[in-house]
Amino acid sequence: MMRIEEKIFGDRKFKTHKLPASEAILLKMELIHLLGGALGSLSSLFKENTEEFDLDNLGDVLSNTVKDIEPVKVSNMIQQLCSYCFVDGKKMRFDEMFAEVPMTEIYKVAGWVLEVNFSDFFGGKGLLSLAEKKVTGLQKETNK
């Protein structure tokens, strides 16, 4: 039996499930192919042995990170991730699912689907958790 996960984003309840192993393997390889180069660039932002960003190189790193990522591939990947969701108990098309909501909700839902399916890579002590800690650190530094 597939494990169903639920989470509220905005005022709507989203549900998703663990993907079948064959589909999860393919999706993970697509993600690594899409994000592989970006991960190395982003990791250079983190100061060694600290929770701090290297703010002096932020612009260059972000520019280099996205220059080789095709926007259409990113859009397709986000839409694919969100296609595994039900909203308020209904299966919905992407544009219908996210009509009139902030763009950040789309990214949060896609990130949550990644975490549900690839918690070893993205959740807990994985990539998304590390990135969230670093962004929190960046926000604290910029608010000083």
C-alpha cells in the first residue's frame, strides 16, 4: 500500500504519495541531470565549516548556476512533480491547481513532493534542509 502524505499550502490541502520505485529512479536521474552542475556552484556559496554564506560571490554563483539550465526543462520538471498531487481531494491540471496563487506556492509544493519521495537526498539532513538552513542564515545576515 502506498504511503499518502498530506500538507496544507495556503488554504488548500495537498496530498501526494511515494512513487513506484521504477518511476522514482527515473525521476531522480532526471533531477540529477537537470541540477547536477548547479549543485556544485551553489555549494561554493557556503563558507567552510560554518552556517554562513559567502555573500561576496552570491551574484556570480547564481548567474553561473542558472546559465546552463534550460527554463523549459525546469518548468516541465516542476509541472511533473506537482502532477503527483491531489488538491482538496481532486486531481487537477497544473494551471488550474495554481491559478491565482503566489508563485512561491508552486515551488513549495514541488519541493514537498521531492522531500516525500527522496527524503534521503532532499529532506532531513539532505539538500533542501541544508539549503533552508543556509537561506535562514543569509536572511539573518542581511537583517543585521
